[in-house]
Amino acid sequence: MNLPCTFKSENVHIYKNFEYKYLNWEITGIFIRKHFFEAKMDSNSLIDLNIYLYKVDFVNIFFKNKYIYNNIKILEISNSNIAYNSLKFLLLFPNLKKLKMTNNNILYSEVNKIFETNMSIVSFEFEGIQMPSLKNFLQFIKSMKNLKNLSIKYQFGRNTLAFSEIEEFFRSEIDYFSFISCEDIHMGVFLLSVFSVKHNIELTSSCELGNLKANFSYDGFKNIRSIKISSIKIDETAINVFENLRRLERIELRPSEHLPIHFYKFFSSSCIYNLKVVILRGMKIVNIDIIFFSKSKNLEILEFNECHFNNISYIYFAKTNFIYLKLLKFLSYDCRFSKDFYDFLNEEYSENILHFEMNEIYY
């Protein structure tokens, strides 16, 4: 292949970017060298290699060229048929960092082999996968011992896994967990029972928020910094659901159904939390909620989207209660404020902090 050269600077590095396509394969990468000679394909010169497979039926995947084999960093497979036992080949690339699988069909294997341990993969994303055994697929995920980021858009059909089988999986620790599914109301909760999340959770599920209480009470979740939860149902079971998350800094909550359980009740009344970002949608806000926000002395962003304010005493919004606030934002197409409340906010906050996006601001 004739690969075009691009120069980073006069006497530093020469990069060769390349893209190679053949049938259902697409390979992209970068060669790097420090001299004005033809780049050699060795382990020092090949710094980035991504492989994309589309509509492929395969039993195994292997590269005879050791330089390619050793330098694959990202492998993406989509719309393909994969024999279950062939998943083991995806774990053998020694420097693979990210594995992404989209809309694939995992085919039944008569004898399910045990997966070897993989120490290189740190990010795994899968979406729309059809498979004969969810349990076996979880074993595949668990073989990635250094996994940090797990992103799931769930579509396992009618495949289910009994909660009694959770005991077979030891909790493993990851940094980031994302789960999106409004079809299966329990799967996201189950997966949080086999992983401990250190930093960020993004969850879109139609389950009840209270179902997460047992997971969030587990010590493996106590250091979570950020939570984004959408499409979830909120009822009285959600009381104190976040009480153990003492280091939480960011929360974004967008429920699909919301009974009159106010935000402050999700936390312990005996603790002070250090929230920096709060984004709420479609919730009923009362005075005690505002008092709760003001106790987070480092609060920087407070955003209300289609929220309803019930008999709010606007004095609680005084700037002295939110001295570090950088953004106070109201978005709504239905509710309005009293003119006194609107005037008070404008007196307290400068225009670079206070933002309104409303059809009619006050009545």
C-alpha cells in the first residue's frame, strides 16, 4: 500500500495514516517514525490500529502478521454471526483496549468453553445482541479482569437469568457503568449486583428507583461521583435510596413517573452531601428541597427542567445560600413564576448565572 505522509513538525515525527478496506473488513491505523526513511512495520512504529468487522460470519479470528496481532487497540464487530465459543478469540489480542459489539447474533455452541483471562481490555460496549445464554455472556465479560468502562444497550430478547444465579458471579470493580433499556425492568438492577461502580453510573430503565437501594447501600458504590438516571419510576420505595453516596458530586434525574416523593428524601437527613451539579426534570420542588441544595456549599450548577415549584418561599434562593453557583437554569413550557419571584432572582443573580428558557416566565 502507498501510504500518504503527514509531517507533525520539522524534525520530530512523521505519521502515516492509512485506511484499508476489503469486503467486510476495514482497518485503520497510524505508523510513526522519527527519521525521513520508509517506516518499518514493527512494534515501535505501529502506534494505533483499529479493526472494524461488518456482516461477518466467523468461527475464529486470528492474524498471522504478529505486528497487526500485537497492535490492535480497538476492535468493533457489528451485524455479524459469532459462534459462542469464538468469543474466546476476541480475548487473545494482547494489547486490545476497546471491544465494541453491535447488533450481533451469538450462536449456540454445544459445548461452552471456559474463557481465558484478558488483562488488556478496559472498555467494552455492546448493543442489541441476541444470544442463547445471558449467563455465559456474563462469564465472557467477567473474563476481562481490568475492565473499567461497561456500556450496555440491552436487547437480549426473552433471555432471562434467575437472580439465584447471581451468587455464581463475584462482584468486580469498574469505573463507569452505562445501561439503557426500557424493555427489561430488572436487568439493569441485576447487572449492578455483579459489578461495583467506582465513579459514574448512567441508567435508563423503567424499573422503580427504590429497587436500586440495596445496590447503592453496598460499600462498593460509596465512592460514586456521578449518577444520571432516566425513565425510572419514583415512588415511596425510593426514600433514602442515595443515603450511602456521601461523595456524590453530580446527579441528573429524569423520571418517567413521579409520585409526590420529594428530592431531599432520597438522601439521609443526618448527613451533609457535597453536590456540585444537580439537574432535575419533571419533579415537584418544595422549600425543603431548596434548603437541601443550599447545604451543598460547593454547588455550581442547579438546573430545573419542567419542574413544578409548590408554594416556594423564594427567600431560600438567596445568593448568600449559593455563593459558588455558576449556573441557575429554569426550563419550562408549562409552569410560570410569580413576578415577585422572577424579580427577586434577577436581583440576586447576574445574567451570566441566571438563565430562563420558558414560554411565559411569570404571571
